[in-house]
Amino acid sequence: MRIGELATRAGVSVRALRYYEEQGLLVSERSSGGQRHYPESAVERVWLIRQLYAAGLASRSIVDLMPCVENGQVTPELLGRLSAERSRIEDRIGELVKARDKLDSVITLAAKAAHEGKPCPR
């Protein structure tokens, strides 16, 4: 499929796909006219790349992870890096939960003040 179709099907911009190629995350074949062509499997690969980016992984980490995803190849070093990334994500989740809980407290106070016709507490 051509780059525009992949972008549409994967829900990303053409620019993002070009960036993924620059980073070594995605590979295309070129036609004689220089147009990029991707296999059907590229859609799932782009979804995975987006999920890993959303989890906070850097391009370099994702590149290193791909052989493991594609064919099960893993080294002890890669396993250690993946475990460290998972720990980092767990820490981030904890921070987000604390922020959500604090926001819930502020919302409760603001709603109570609004119900009583008072200004929001500071």
C-alpha cells in the first residue's frame, strides 16, 4: 500500500510515517518512481509504535524492542531495559493517580462552594 493509505488506515499523518522511517522503526520499498510502498503488516506495526511512544518509550528503545516483537529475539540487556521501562511507566502511573486524586479533591471543594454560593477556596 502507498504511504497515504497507510496513514489513513493507521490513523497517523504521512509526516509521522516518514519520521518513523527516519528513526528506523518502519521500512518501505520504493517503486521505480521513488514512491513508498508498505506491506499489509505495516498497519499493525504503526499501531504498536504509537502505543510504545504513548507509553513514553524513546525511538531508540522502540528500535531495540522490535526484533523481540517480530521474532522473539531477546538479549539479557534488552530484557533489563524493558524491565526498567516498565518500572518507569509504573512510577508515572502512580504520579498520575496522585494528580487525579488531588484534582478530585479540588473538584469536590469547588462543587461544594458553588452549591453554597461561595467563591472557590484557595
